[in-house]
Amino acid sequence: MGCTYPAMPSAPTHSGASHALVVRRGELGSAGHHLPAKRRPETRERRGSMLTYQKSQIQRAAFWTVGITVAHFAINTHSPALHWLHILLAGLFLIPILICAVAFELKGGLLASAVASAVYFSHLLWSWGDSPMANLDQYAWIGVYPVVGAITGHLVQSSNMRKRQRDEVIARSQHTEMINGITGLLTAVGVRDEATIQHSRRVAELSTAIAEELGVEAHEVSQLHLAALVHDIGKAGVPDAVLFKHGSLDYEQMAAMREHVDIAVGMLGEIPGTEAIARLVSQHHESPDGSGYPRGLTASDIDPTAAVLRVADVFAALTEARPYHEAMTESEAIQAMESLRGAKLDETAFAALQRVLANTTSADESFFGTQPAEGTS
């Protein structure tokens, strides 16, 4: 089972968009997976990059603090000729304060200034304790540090907030444009082949449930949900003689059917912001053992979320009635898929599918509620 299933019979002609509409806008952001009202969830890559940056800034600030402190204690405090060096070193404590304020905003500026003040105050007590009033200019730095840390941290925090708000507006605009584009594609495909869209809805519902069972992050679940809805839009470019053929496909017809993956990726490429979705769509017929298509990827190269999409696609297809076979029950479909796990289907995604079905179905009710109509995978 290479997951190019024989095509469905010719769909009835639709006289208008009222019957053909295929996609409801709510579906494109179902289950809370559209952009939230506040901030978009950060990706793991972005969080990882931020943590790496902040760690490096902590190291820089620590390096400066230790270096300045060592220099303070090492330089002779009894030589008037070196007094200017102590004033300079006191000013250099502003560097780690600024570093932390930029990296951690207001909290970072205040914390770094507190550390600098404590370290510098200990130096004054140790080295200048016998004449505390002789160098009031040095003691004044203890008041300067928190002021600089607070002001810089506040300015950076305000700037970052404005940038996040601006990015959010841009992201919402891009998301809206993407949804409009996807809606248009699905509507156009549904006019010709509504059964494919019905299949895609079921795949979207199931793949979302599997991903959530696996603990996939919300924004990745959102991408998967959209990818599932559009994973077969490339069939709009498959000839009717192939797409609606009764019975099995010959070699040339199978090759034509397999082109639907690249066609779908090309269609999505015309819509800004669909890069991640297109990547999942491009891999939804790939197999862990490398026998899939269109690129013959192996398990290590297949996006784990795309592996979820593949498992959901296969299950949905097996439980749908076709002109060449009756719809399988869920238990029959799982039994058929057992022979494919590991080689053709991702083990982790398949195990999650089984857990989802065990938690959401009963003896007299399927995951999809009612028996699906005939369609294509």
C-alpha cells in the first residue's frame, strides 16, 4: 500500500457554490489552532535561539563583572596617581548592566545593577573602609547603577513591546492572506471533487487529534490541521480519466496520480506564508523505509508531523467506502495498518492513532461519528 489509492468515480456536477462549498472558515482555524488573540506561540527554534543568546549575554556580563572586580581589588588604593583608574573601573560596571538590560529588559537591568552595586560596595568597604568620606564620588556610583539599569531596561522593554505588536499585526495580516488563499483553493477543488474535500476534513480532524495526543506544540498542530485540509488539492491537476477511474490504475496513470503531491506544493507556493504547510504536504506520501514518493525520503528525513498526516490519511482512506471496496471498520483498518507500521507508517504516530481511537470511540460509534461517503485519499 503506497498510499496512492485507486480513484473515485466521477463526482456529480455541481450547479452552484451552495452545494460545492467545501470549506468553512472556522475549519481553517478549528480547535483553537488559529492565531490567538494575544501573542503567537513561539516556535521551539525561536525559543532555543533566544535562550542561546541570553546565555551568551549572561556569560559576557559575568566576564566583565569578574574582570572589573579583580582589577579593582588588584590596583593599589593608596596611590593618588591611580585614583583615576578606580573611577574608570567604577564606570565600566555600566557595561554588564547595559548588556543585561538589553538581553533581559527591565528585570535584567535592575538585577545586574544590584549585583554591580553589591560588588562595588564590597570593594569600597574593603579597600576604602578607613576613609569612607574621602571618596564620595565613588560611593555615588552605587546610586547611578540602578538608575541606568532601570532606564535602559525600560527603554529596551518598551521598544521590544512595540516590535512584538508590529510583528503581531504583520503576522495576522499574513495569516489572513494565507487563509483566504487556502479557502479559495479548497473551494475551487470542491467544485470539481467534493469527496476529496470531505476526505481531507476527516484527515484534518484525525491528524489534529493524533498530534495533540503526542503533545505537539499548538502552532505545529495548527500547521498540520491546515496541511491536512489541503494535502490533496493537487488532484485538481490530475486528469479526470485518472482521478475518477473505476478500478485500479495502470503504471502511467499511477505516475500521473502521484504528481498530485508536487502539484499541491506548487499551488501552495503561490500563497505567502504556506512554506511550513507545503513541507508537510510534500511528505504525506513518504515512508520510513524510503519506498514512498515523491522523493523517497527515509524516516530520519521525514518531518514527524508529516508522519502523523500520513497515518491519518491512510486510516481515513481505509474507513471510507470506495467503488472497489467497502469501508473497513476501525478495527479492520487498524489491523490492515499493523502490517505497515515501521516500514510504511511511523511507529510513534501509529501508536498515537491507536490511543486516540481507544479514548474517543466505542463499539457502536466511530471516530468520525458516521460512516463517511465515498471519496478519494
